[in-house]
Amino acid sequence: MIFHINRATVKASATREQIEEVLESWRNQGRSNPAVKSFVVGRDHGGEFEYSAVFVLEDLDALYAYLTHPTTYETDRLGLGLAERLDIFDVTDDDDPEFGAKVQELHRRRNEDNPAILEMLGDIPAFNGAGLN
């Protein structure tokens, strides 16, 4: 099982309408992507972030299906330009020591097919997560 976690703080210039549109887009990912087993989207409490989304996925195949689903690309299009800080990471019960490298490879493949995503991630002032290396 994989918990794919996105934690974000938005730029001061982001409007309430833009933020709500991105939050709804995250929710739409959870509702419409068959790879997502369950999800939660909302305010982030107890840290330095404003909003978070957690998507529960069965395995690495499901993670790639999630990453390449049209609704994920739509959220990227709407939200990456609004992010001041974004951390994306995965928590898993898979004990494969190569899990992290496999996740990195999935992001590399995704970005190879969609270089605009890589450019948007690179423009975020503070980004931590797979996909840039």
C-alpha cells in the first residue's frame, strides 16, 4: 500500500477562488481516478504547510496510473504555478529497498512524456519530492 502525500503552501498572490479550484481538482482526482483507493484533501495542521492531499494507492502500478491520469495533469496545470512550497512524498509498507528508486523512475518517465510538468515543478520556490532528478 502507498500513501502518496502532497503538502503545499500557496503564494500570497493566490486568490481564494484559485485555491478552491485546486482543492476541488485534488478531490476530483480522488473521485475519478480508478487507481485511488481512498483520499483526503484539506487544511494541513501541525506543520508548516497550508493544504494537503493524501491518495491511497495499491502499488507502484497504481502510483504510475495516478501520476499519469488526466485529472492529475489538470491539478498540476491549475496548482503548480500557485505553489510557494510543495513537498510530495510516499509512505509505504512495501519493504523493497529499491522502492524509492522505483518511484523516482516513475516520475522520470512521467516527466519525459510531459516536460512542461518538469518545468512547472522547477519553478516552485521550494519543492521537495521525486521528479526533478
